[in-house]
Amino acid sequence: MAIKKQYLKSKPVCKVTFSIEAEDAKKVSVVGSFNDWNAKKAPLKKLKSGVFKGTIDLDKDSSYEFKYLVDGEYLNDAAADAYAWNDFAGAENSVVTV
């Protein structure tokens, strides 16, 4: 699991690349407060290495809760900036701050 951040000089946006190793998975998405927890809005693409990867533009100076959705199972990112308890889910969510 990894999070890579690239800040744009021309806009108040950060390109955040999410990646997770899930060689045997069929479908992986990143869901979070930035896409209303909708798996269809941020599917990750499977690379030949078995890593799923995708980039999302996020507004700067904000924090976002997220999880990976791997074949229907929610997973946190070990490389997250922080973790936040979510009463609705009854579990912690990963947090990315940009």
C-alpha cells in the first residue's frame, strides 16, 4: 500500500496516487469522503505486477477519510497519514492530508 502526493503549482490541487498490492483481486476501488464512498467513482487499474493503482485530484489544505474496497472487503492503508474513528462504520478509516 502506498500514497504518493504531487502538488500542482498552477492550481490548489494535489494529485494523490493510491496503490495497493492485491494480486488475486478482481475489483479494487478507493472510496472516501472525496467521492461520497462510491466505488464506481474511483476504480483502480490493475498493473501487470498485481498492484492496483489510480490517481485522484484532491483540494489542497484538507483531510479526507478513505478505505480500499478489495473484492467487497474494506481495508485501511498502512501508509495513511492518520486514522479516524467512524461511528457509522464502527471502525477506523485511513486519512490522507493534502
